[in-house]
Amino acid sequence: MENNTQGATGAGPDTGGKFIVSSSPHFLTRDSIPGIMHSVVLAMVPALAASVYFFGLRALLAVAVCVGASLLTEYAMEKIRDKPLTLHDGSAIITGVLLAFTLPPNFPVFGFILGSAFAIGVGKQLFGGLGFNIFNPALLGRAFLMATYPVLTTTWVEPRTVARAVDAVSAATPLAMMKFEGKLTPLMDLFLGNVAGSMGETSVLAILIGGLYLRYKGYINWKLPLGYLGSMAFFGGIFWLSNPAKYPSPLFHLMAGGAMLGAWFMVTDMVTSPVTPLGQWIFAVCAGLLAVVIRLFGGLPEGVMYSILFMNAFVPLLNKHTRPRVFGEGAKAD
């Protein structure tokens, strides 16, 4: 979840009976944007700890570089645009951490900097800044790096916990092995994170701890992760039942790749997800279906990033056409 938000809160100052119109979301509690952002950062600590455990201090360096570059880009863009500085709210920190989580631990430092600058400068500030971005900035930064450096973004190393004679060994991710070699990775390795992949996506256990913490705090809508993961399990299960020898099980779809990270920290982005209940279900279910279709029939082994970005583009339409009728509102005239 990347809460690049700007909203009116129920605990705000007295406005003298006037309404304040601002971008969504609009909080009815005493929660503040910085408070929620910092809780999201705290929720990502288990995944960060797992990435350091499996991939070493290189993972910590990657997160530090991405966060630093994101903060510097936000500062520079807001100075250029002569806008109030928003570094204190924590949104740029979340963008940096999530971008690092979606990249291989062996990705070059200049790539971390370039991706972070694009994520903040284009994915966030170009749309107007805090709360106005259409697409998830971290995923947009990752998509930019995928298009610019396709080999570097798909070159993986095995975790340190896999005993080898050399320090780093090139390896295929579980999704790549499934798609191109027909081999399935043991579910326990996927659950713990003892596999090659993007450094913040491998450990289902660590991501679940953070995601459930955010749900406990009430900062994410349960419909979004449930709809996304449930859709992936349902549609993946249909293909699996039709041909178990060819297609992976629903549990594999849920635990491999970026499904868990996307479901708990990106699909739930307050700005780039719908605000209406029906819109949230449509958004999550369609994104889950797209992820499965790309995984099984597309040219790439992973489809989480593109499924979320694609559905981000339809959020304004979903908000418009799934808005409940206001009490007392009459039918539109022909």
C-alpha cells in the first residue's frame, strides 16, 4: 500500500461551518497522513528484515539508496514547482522502499537512483504531487526500469541460505522455472522466502505479518487484498483443475512472485484504488484475473505489476460509474 494521500480529516481545525474540498481519501478519525504513512513503513520492516537475512546487506543498501533518491527527487521537484515540502509525511519513503522491494538485490546502484527519480518525478509529482497520482509510483518506476534495463531487472541471485561454492549464483525465480521449465518450487520455500526473486517479495510470512498489522490498524480495506488474492486463486484454480500437470496450483499463484506484496501494499493504495465498495471488488478481481492470464499465457513469467498498473487507469471510471445514488437523488432526465 502506498498512501500518497491528501485528505480532510475529522480531527481537523474548525472551519467555521465551511466545507473543505480536497483529494481523497477523507478520514473521519484522528488518524493523520504522516501517522498512517509511518505505520506503513513499520509494516514493511518484517519484509525488509527477511530480505537482509536472505540476500545480505546489499538489500539494506538498495532500500537506503531508493529512499534517499526518492526524498531528494521530491525535494527538488517541489522546490521547482514552488510547492510546500511534503518530505515529513513519509510518502516518498514508502515509494522508495516499495521500489527496492520489487527489484533484484544485485541491481546496480545507478538503477535504484534512476528508478526512484522516475517514480517520484514522473509517477507522483508530474500528476500534481501528493494524492493526485493516477498510477502507483513505485510500480511505475519499476515498469520504467523494466523497459530500460530488461536484462538487469530479470537477473536474479539465489539467497545466501542456499549453500554454494561461490558468493552469488544466477538463478531463476519460481515463476520463471514454472513457466519455462515446468518445475514447481516447494511451497514451504515460498512461504519462508528461501527462493530467488525480488528482494522484498520472496517471504510470504514477512509480508503477511506487515499486511495483517495494517488491517488490524484499519488502514487498508479488506476487500482489496481478499478480492485480488481470491481472484488469483479462483482463476488459477480453474486452469489447475483442467490440467494439473501443466498449470500450477492456486497456492503457488498466491505464494510465488509479487502476489502477496502487491495485494497487501499496492492494490490497497488509497489514491490509486477505487473508493466505492463495488468499484473495489471490480478493481481487485479484474487485476487478479489479469495477473493469472499474464503469468500463464503472456511472454513474461510475472503479471502482478502490469495487472495493478492497468487497473489503476480505470479507477476514475470505476469511481464514477459505481457511485451509490445519493439519498433523495432523482433519476437523470433523458
